[in-house]
Amino acid sequence: MLKCNACNKRFVCDHGQLTFYSHQIQAKWNDLIIQTQNGNSILKTAAKINVNESTAFRMRHKYLHFIEVMAVSYTHLRAHETG
């Protein structure tokens, strides 16, 4: 666990993970994922996880990008296994 000198918030440096360099706790990420999978709006998600709308937007963007990268990696891996 690290601490930001600018805002004094704690964060985890977990390179290669969805929560990499995030100031949000894991529970907020979990709720964001559920809200996203349920198709809820950014405004509703932000209210649910108690963050600013722009923060919820950036978190969702990061989550969707993470899923895309994982899908491409999985597809690439499967292609090498079969052929």
C-alpha cells in the first residue's frame, strides 16, 4: 500500500491488474463492475459507489479496456494452442 503525496490517499501499486495505480478501494471496483454489467448509467454508478461522475467514467473506461485486452490475449493464446 502506497500513499499519494499530493492528496494523502492510499493506493495499491498492482501492475498488470485492473486496479493498477487506483485510489479507489477494491469494493468500489467490484460495485463498478456489477453496475456496468447490469447496464446502469455513469450517473447511477457514481452515486452507488460514491465517486464523482468523471471518476466513474474513467473507472468504467479502464474496466472496459481491461476486458478488451483480456479477450484479445485469450484469443491469441487459443490460436497458438490449436495451430
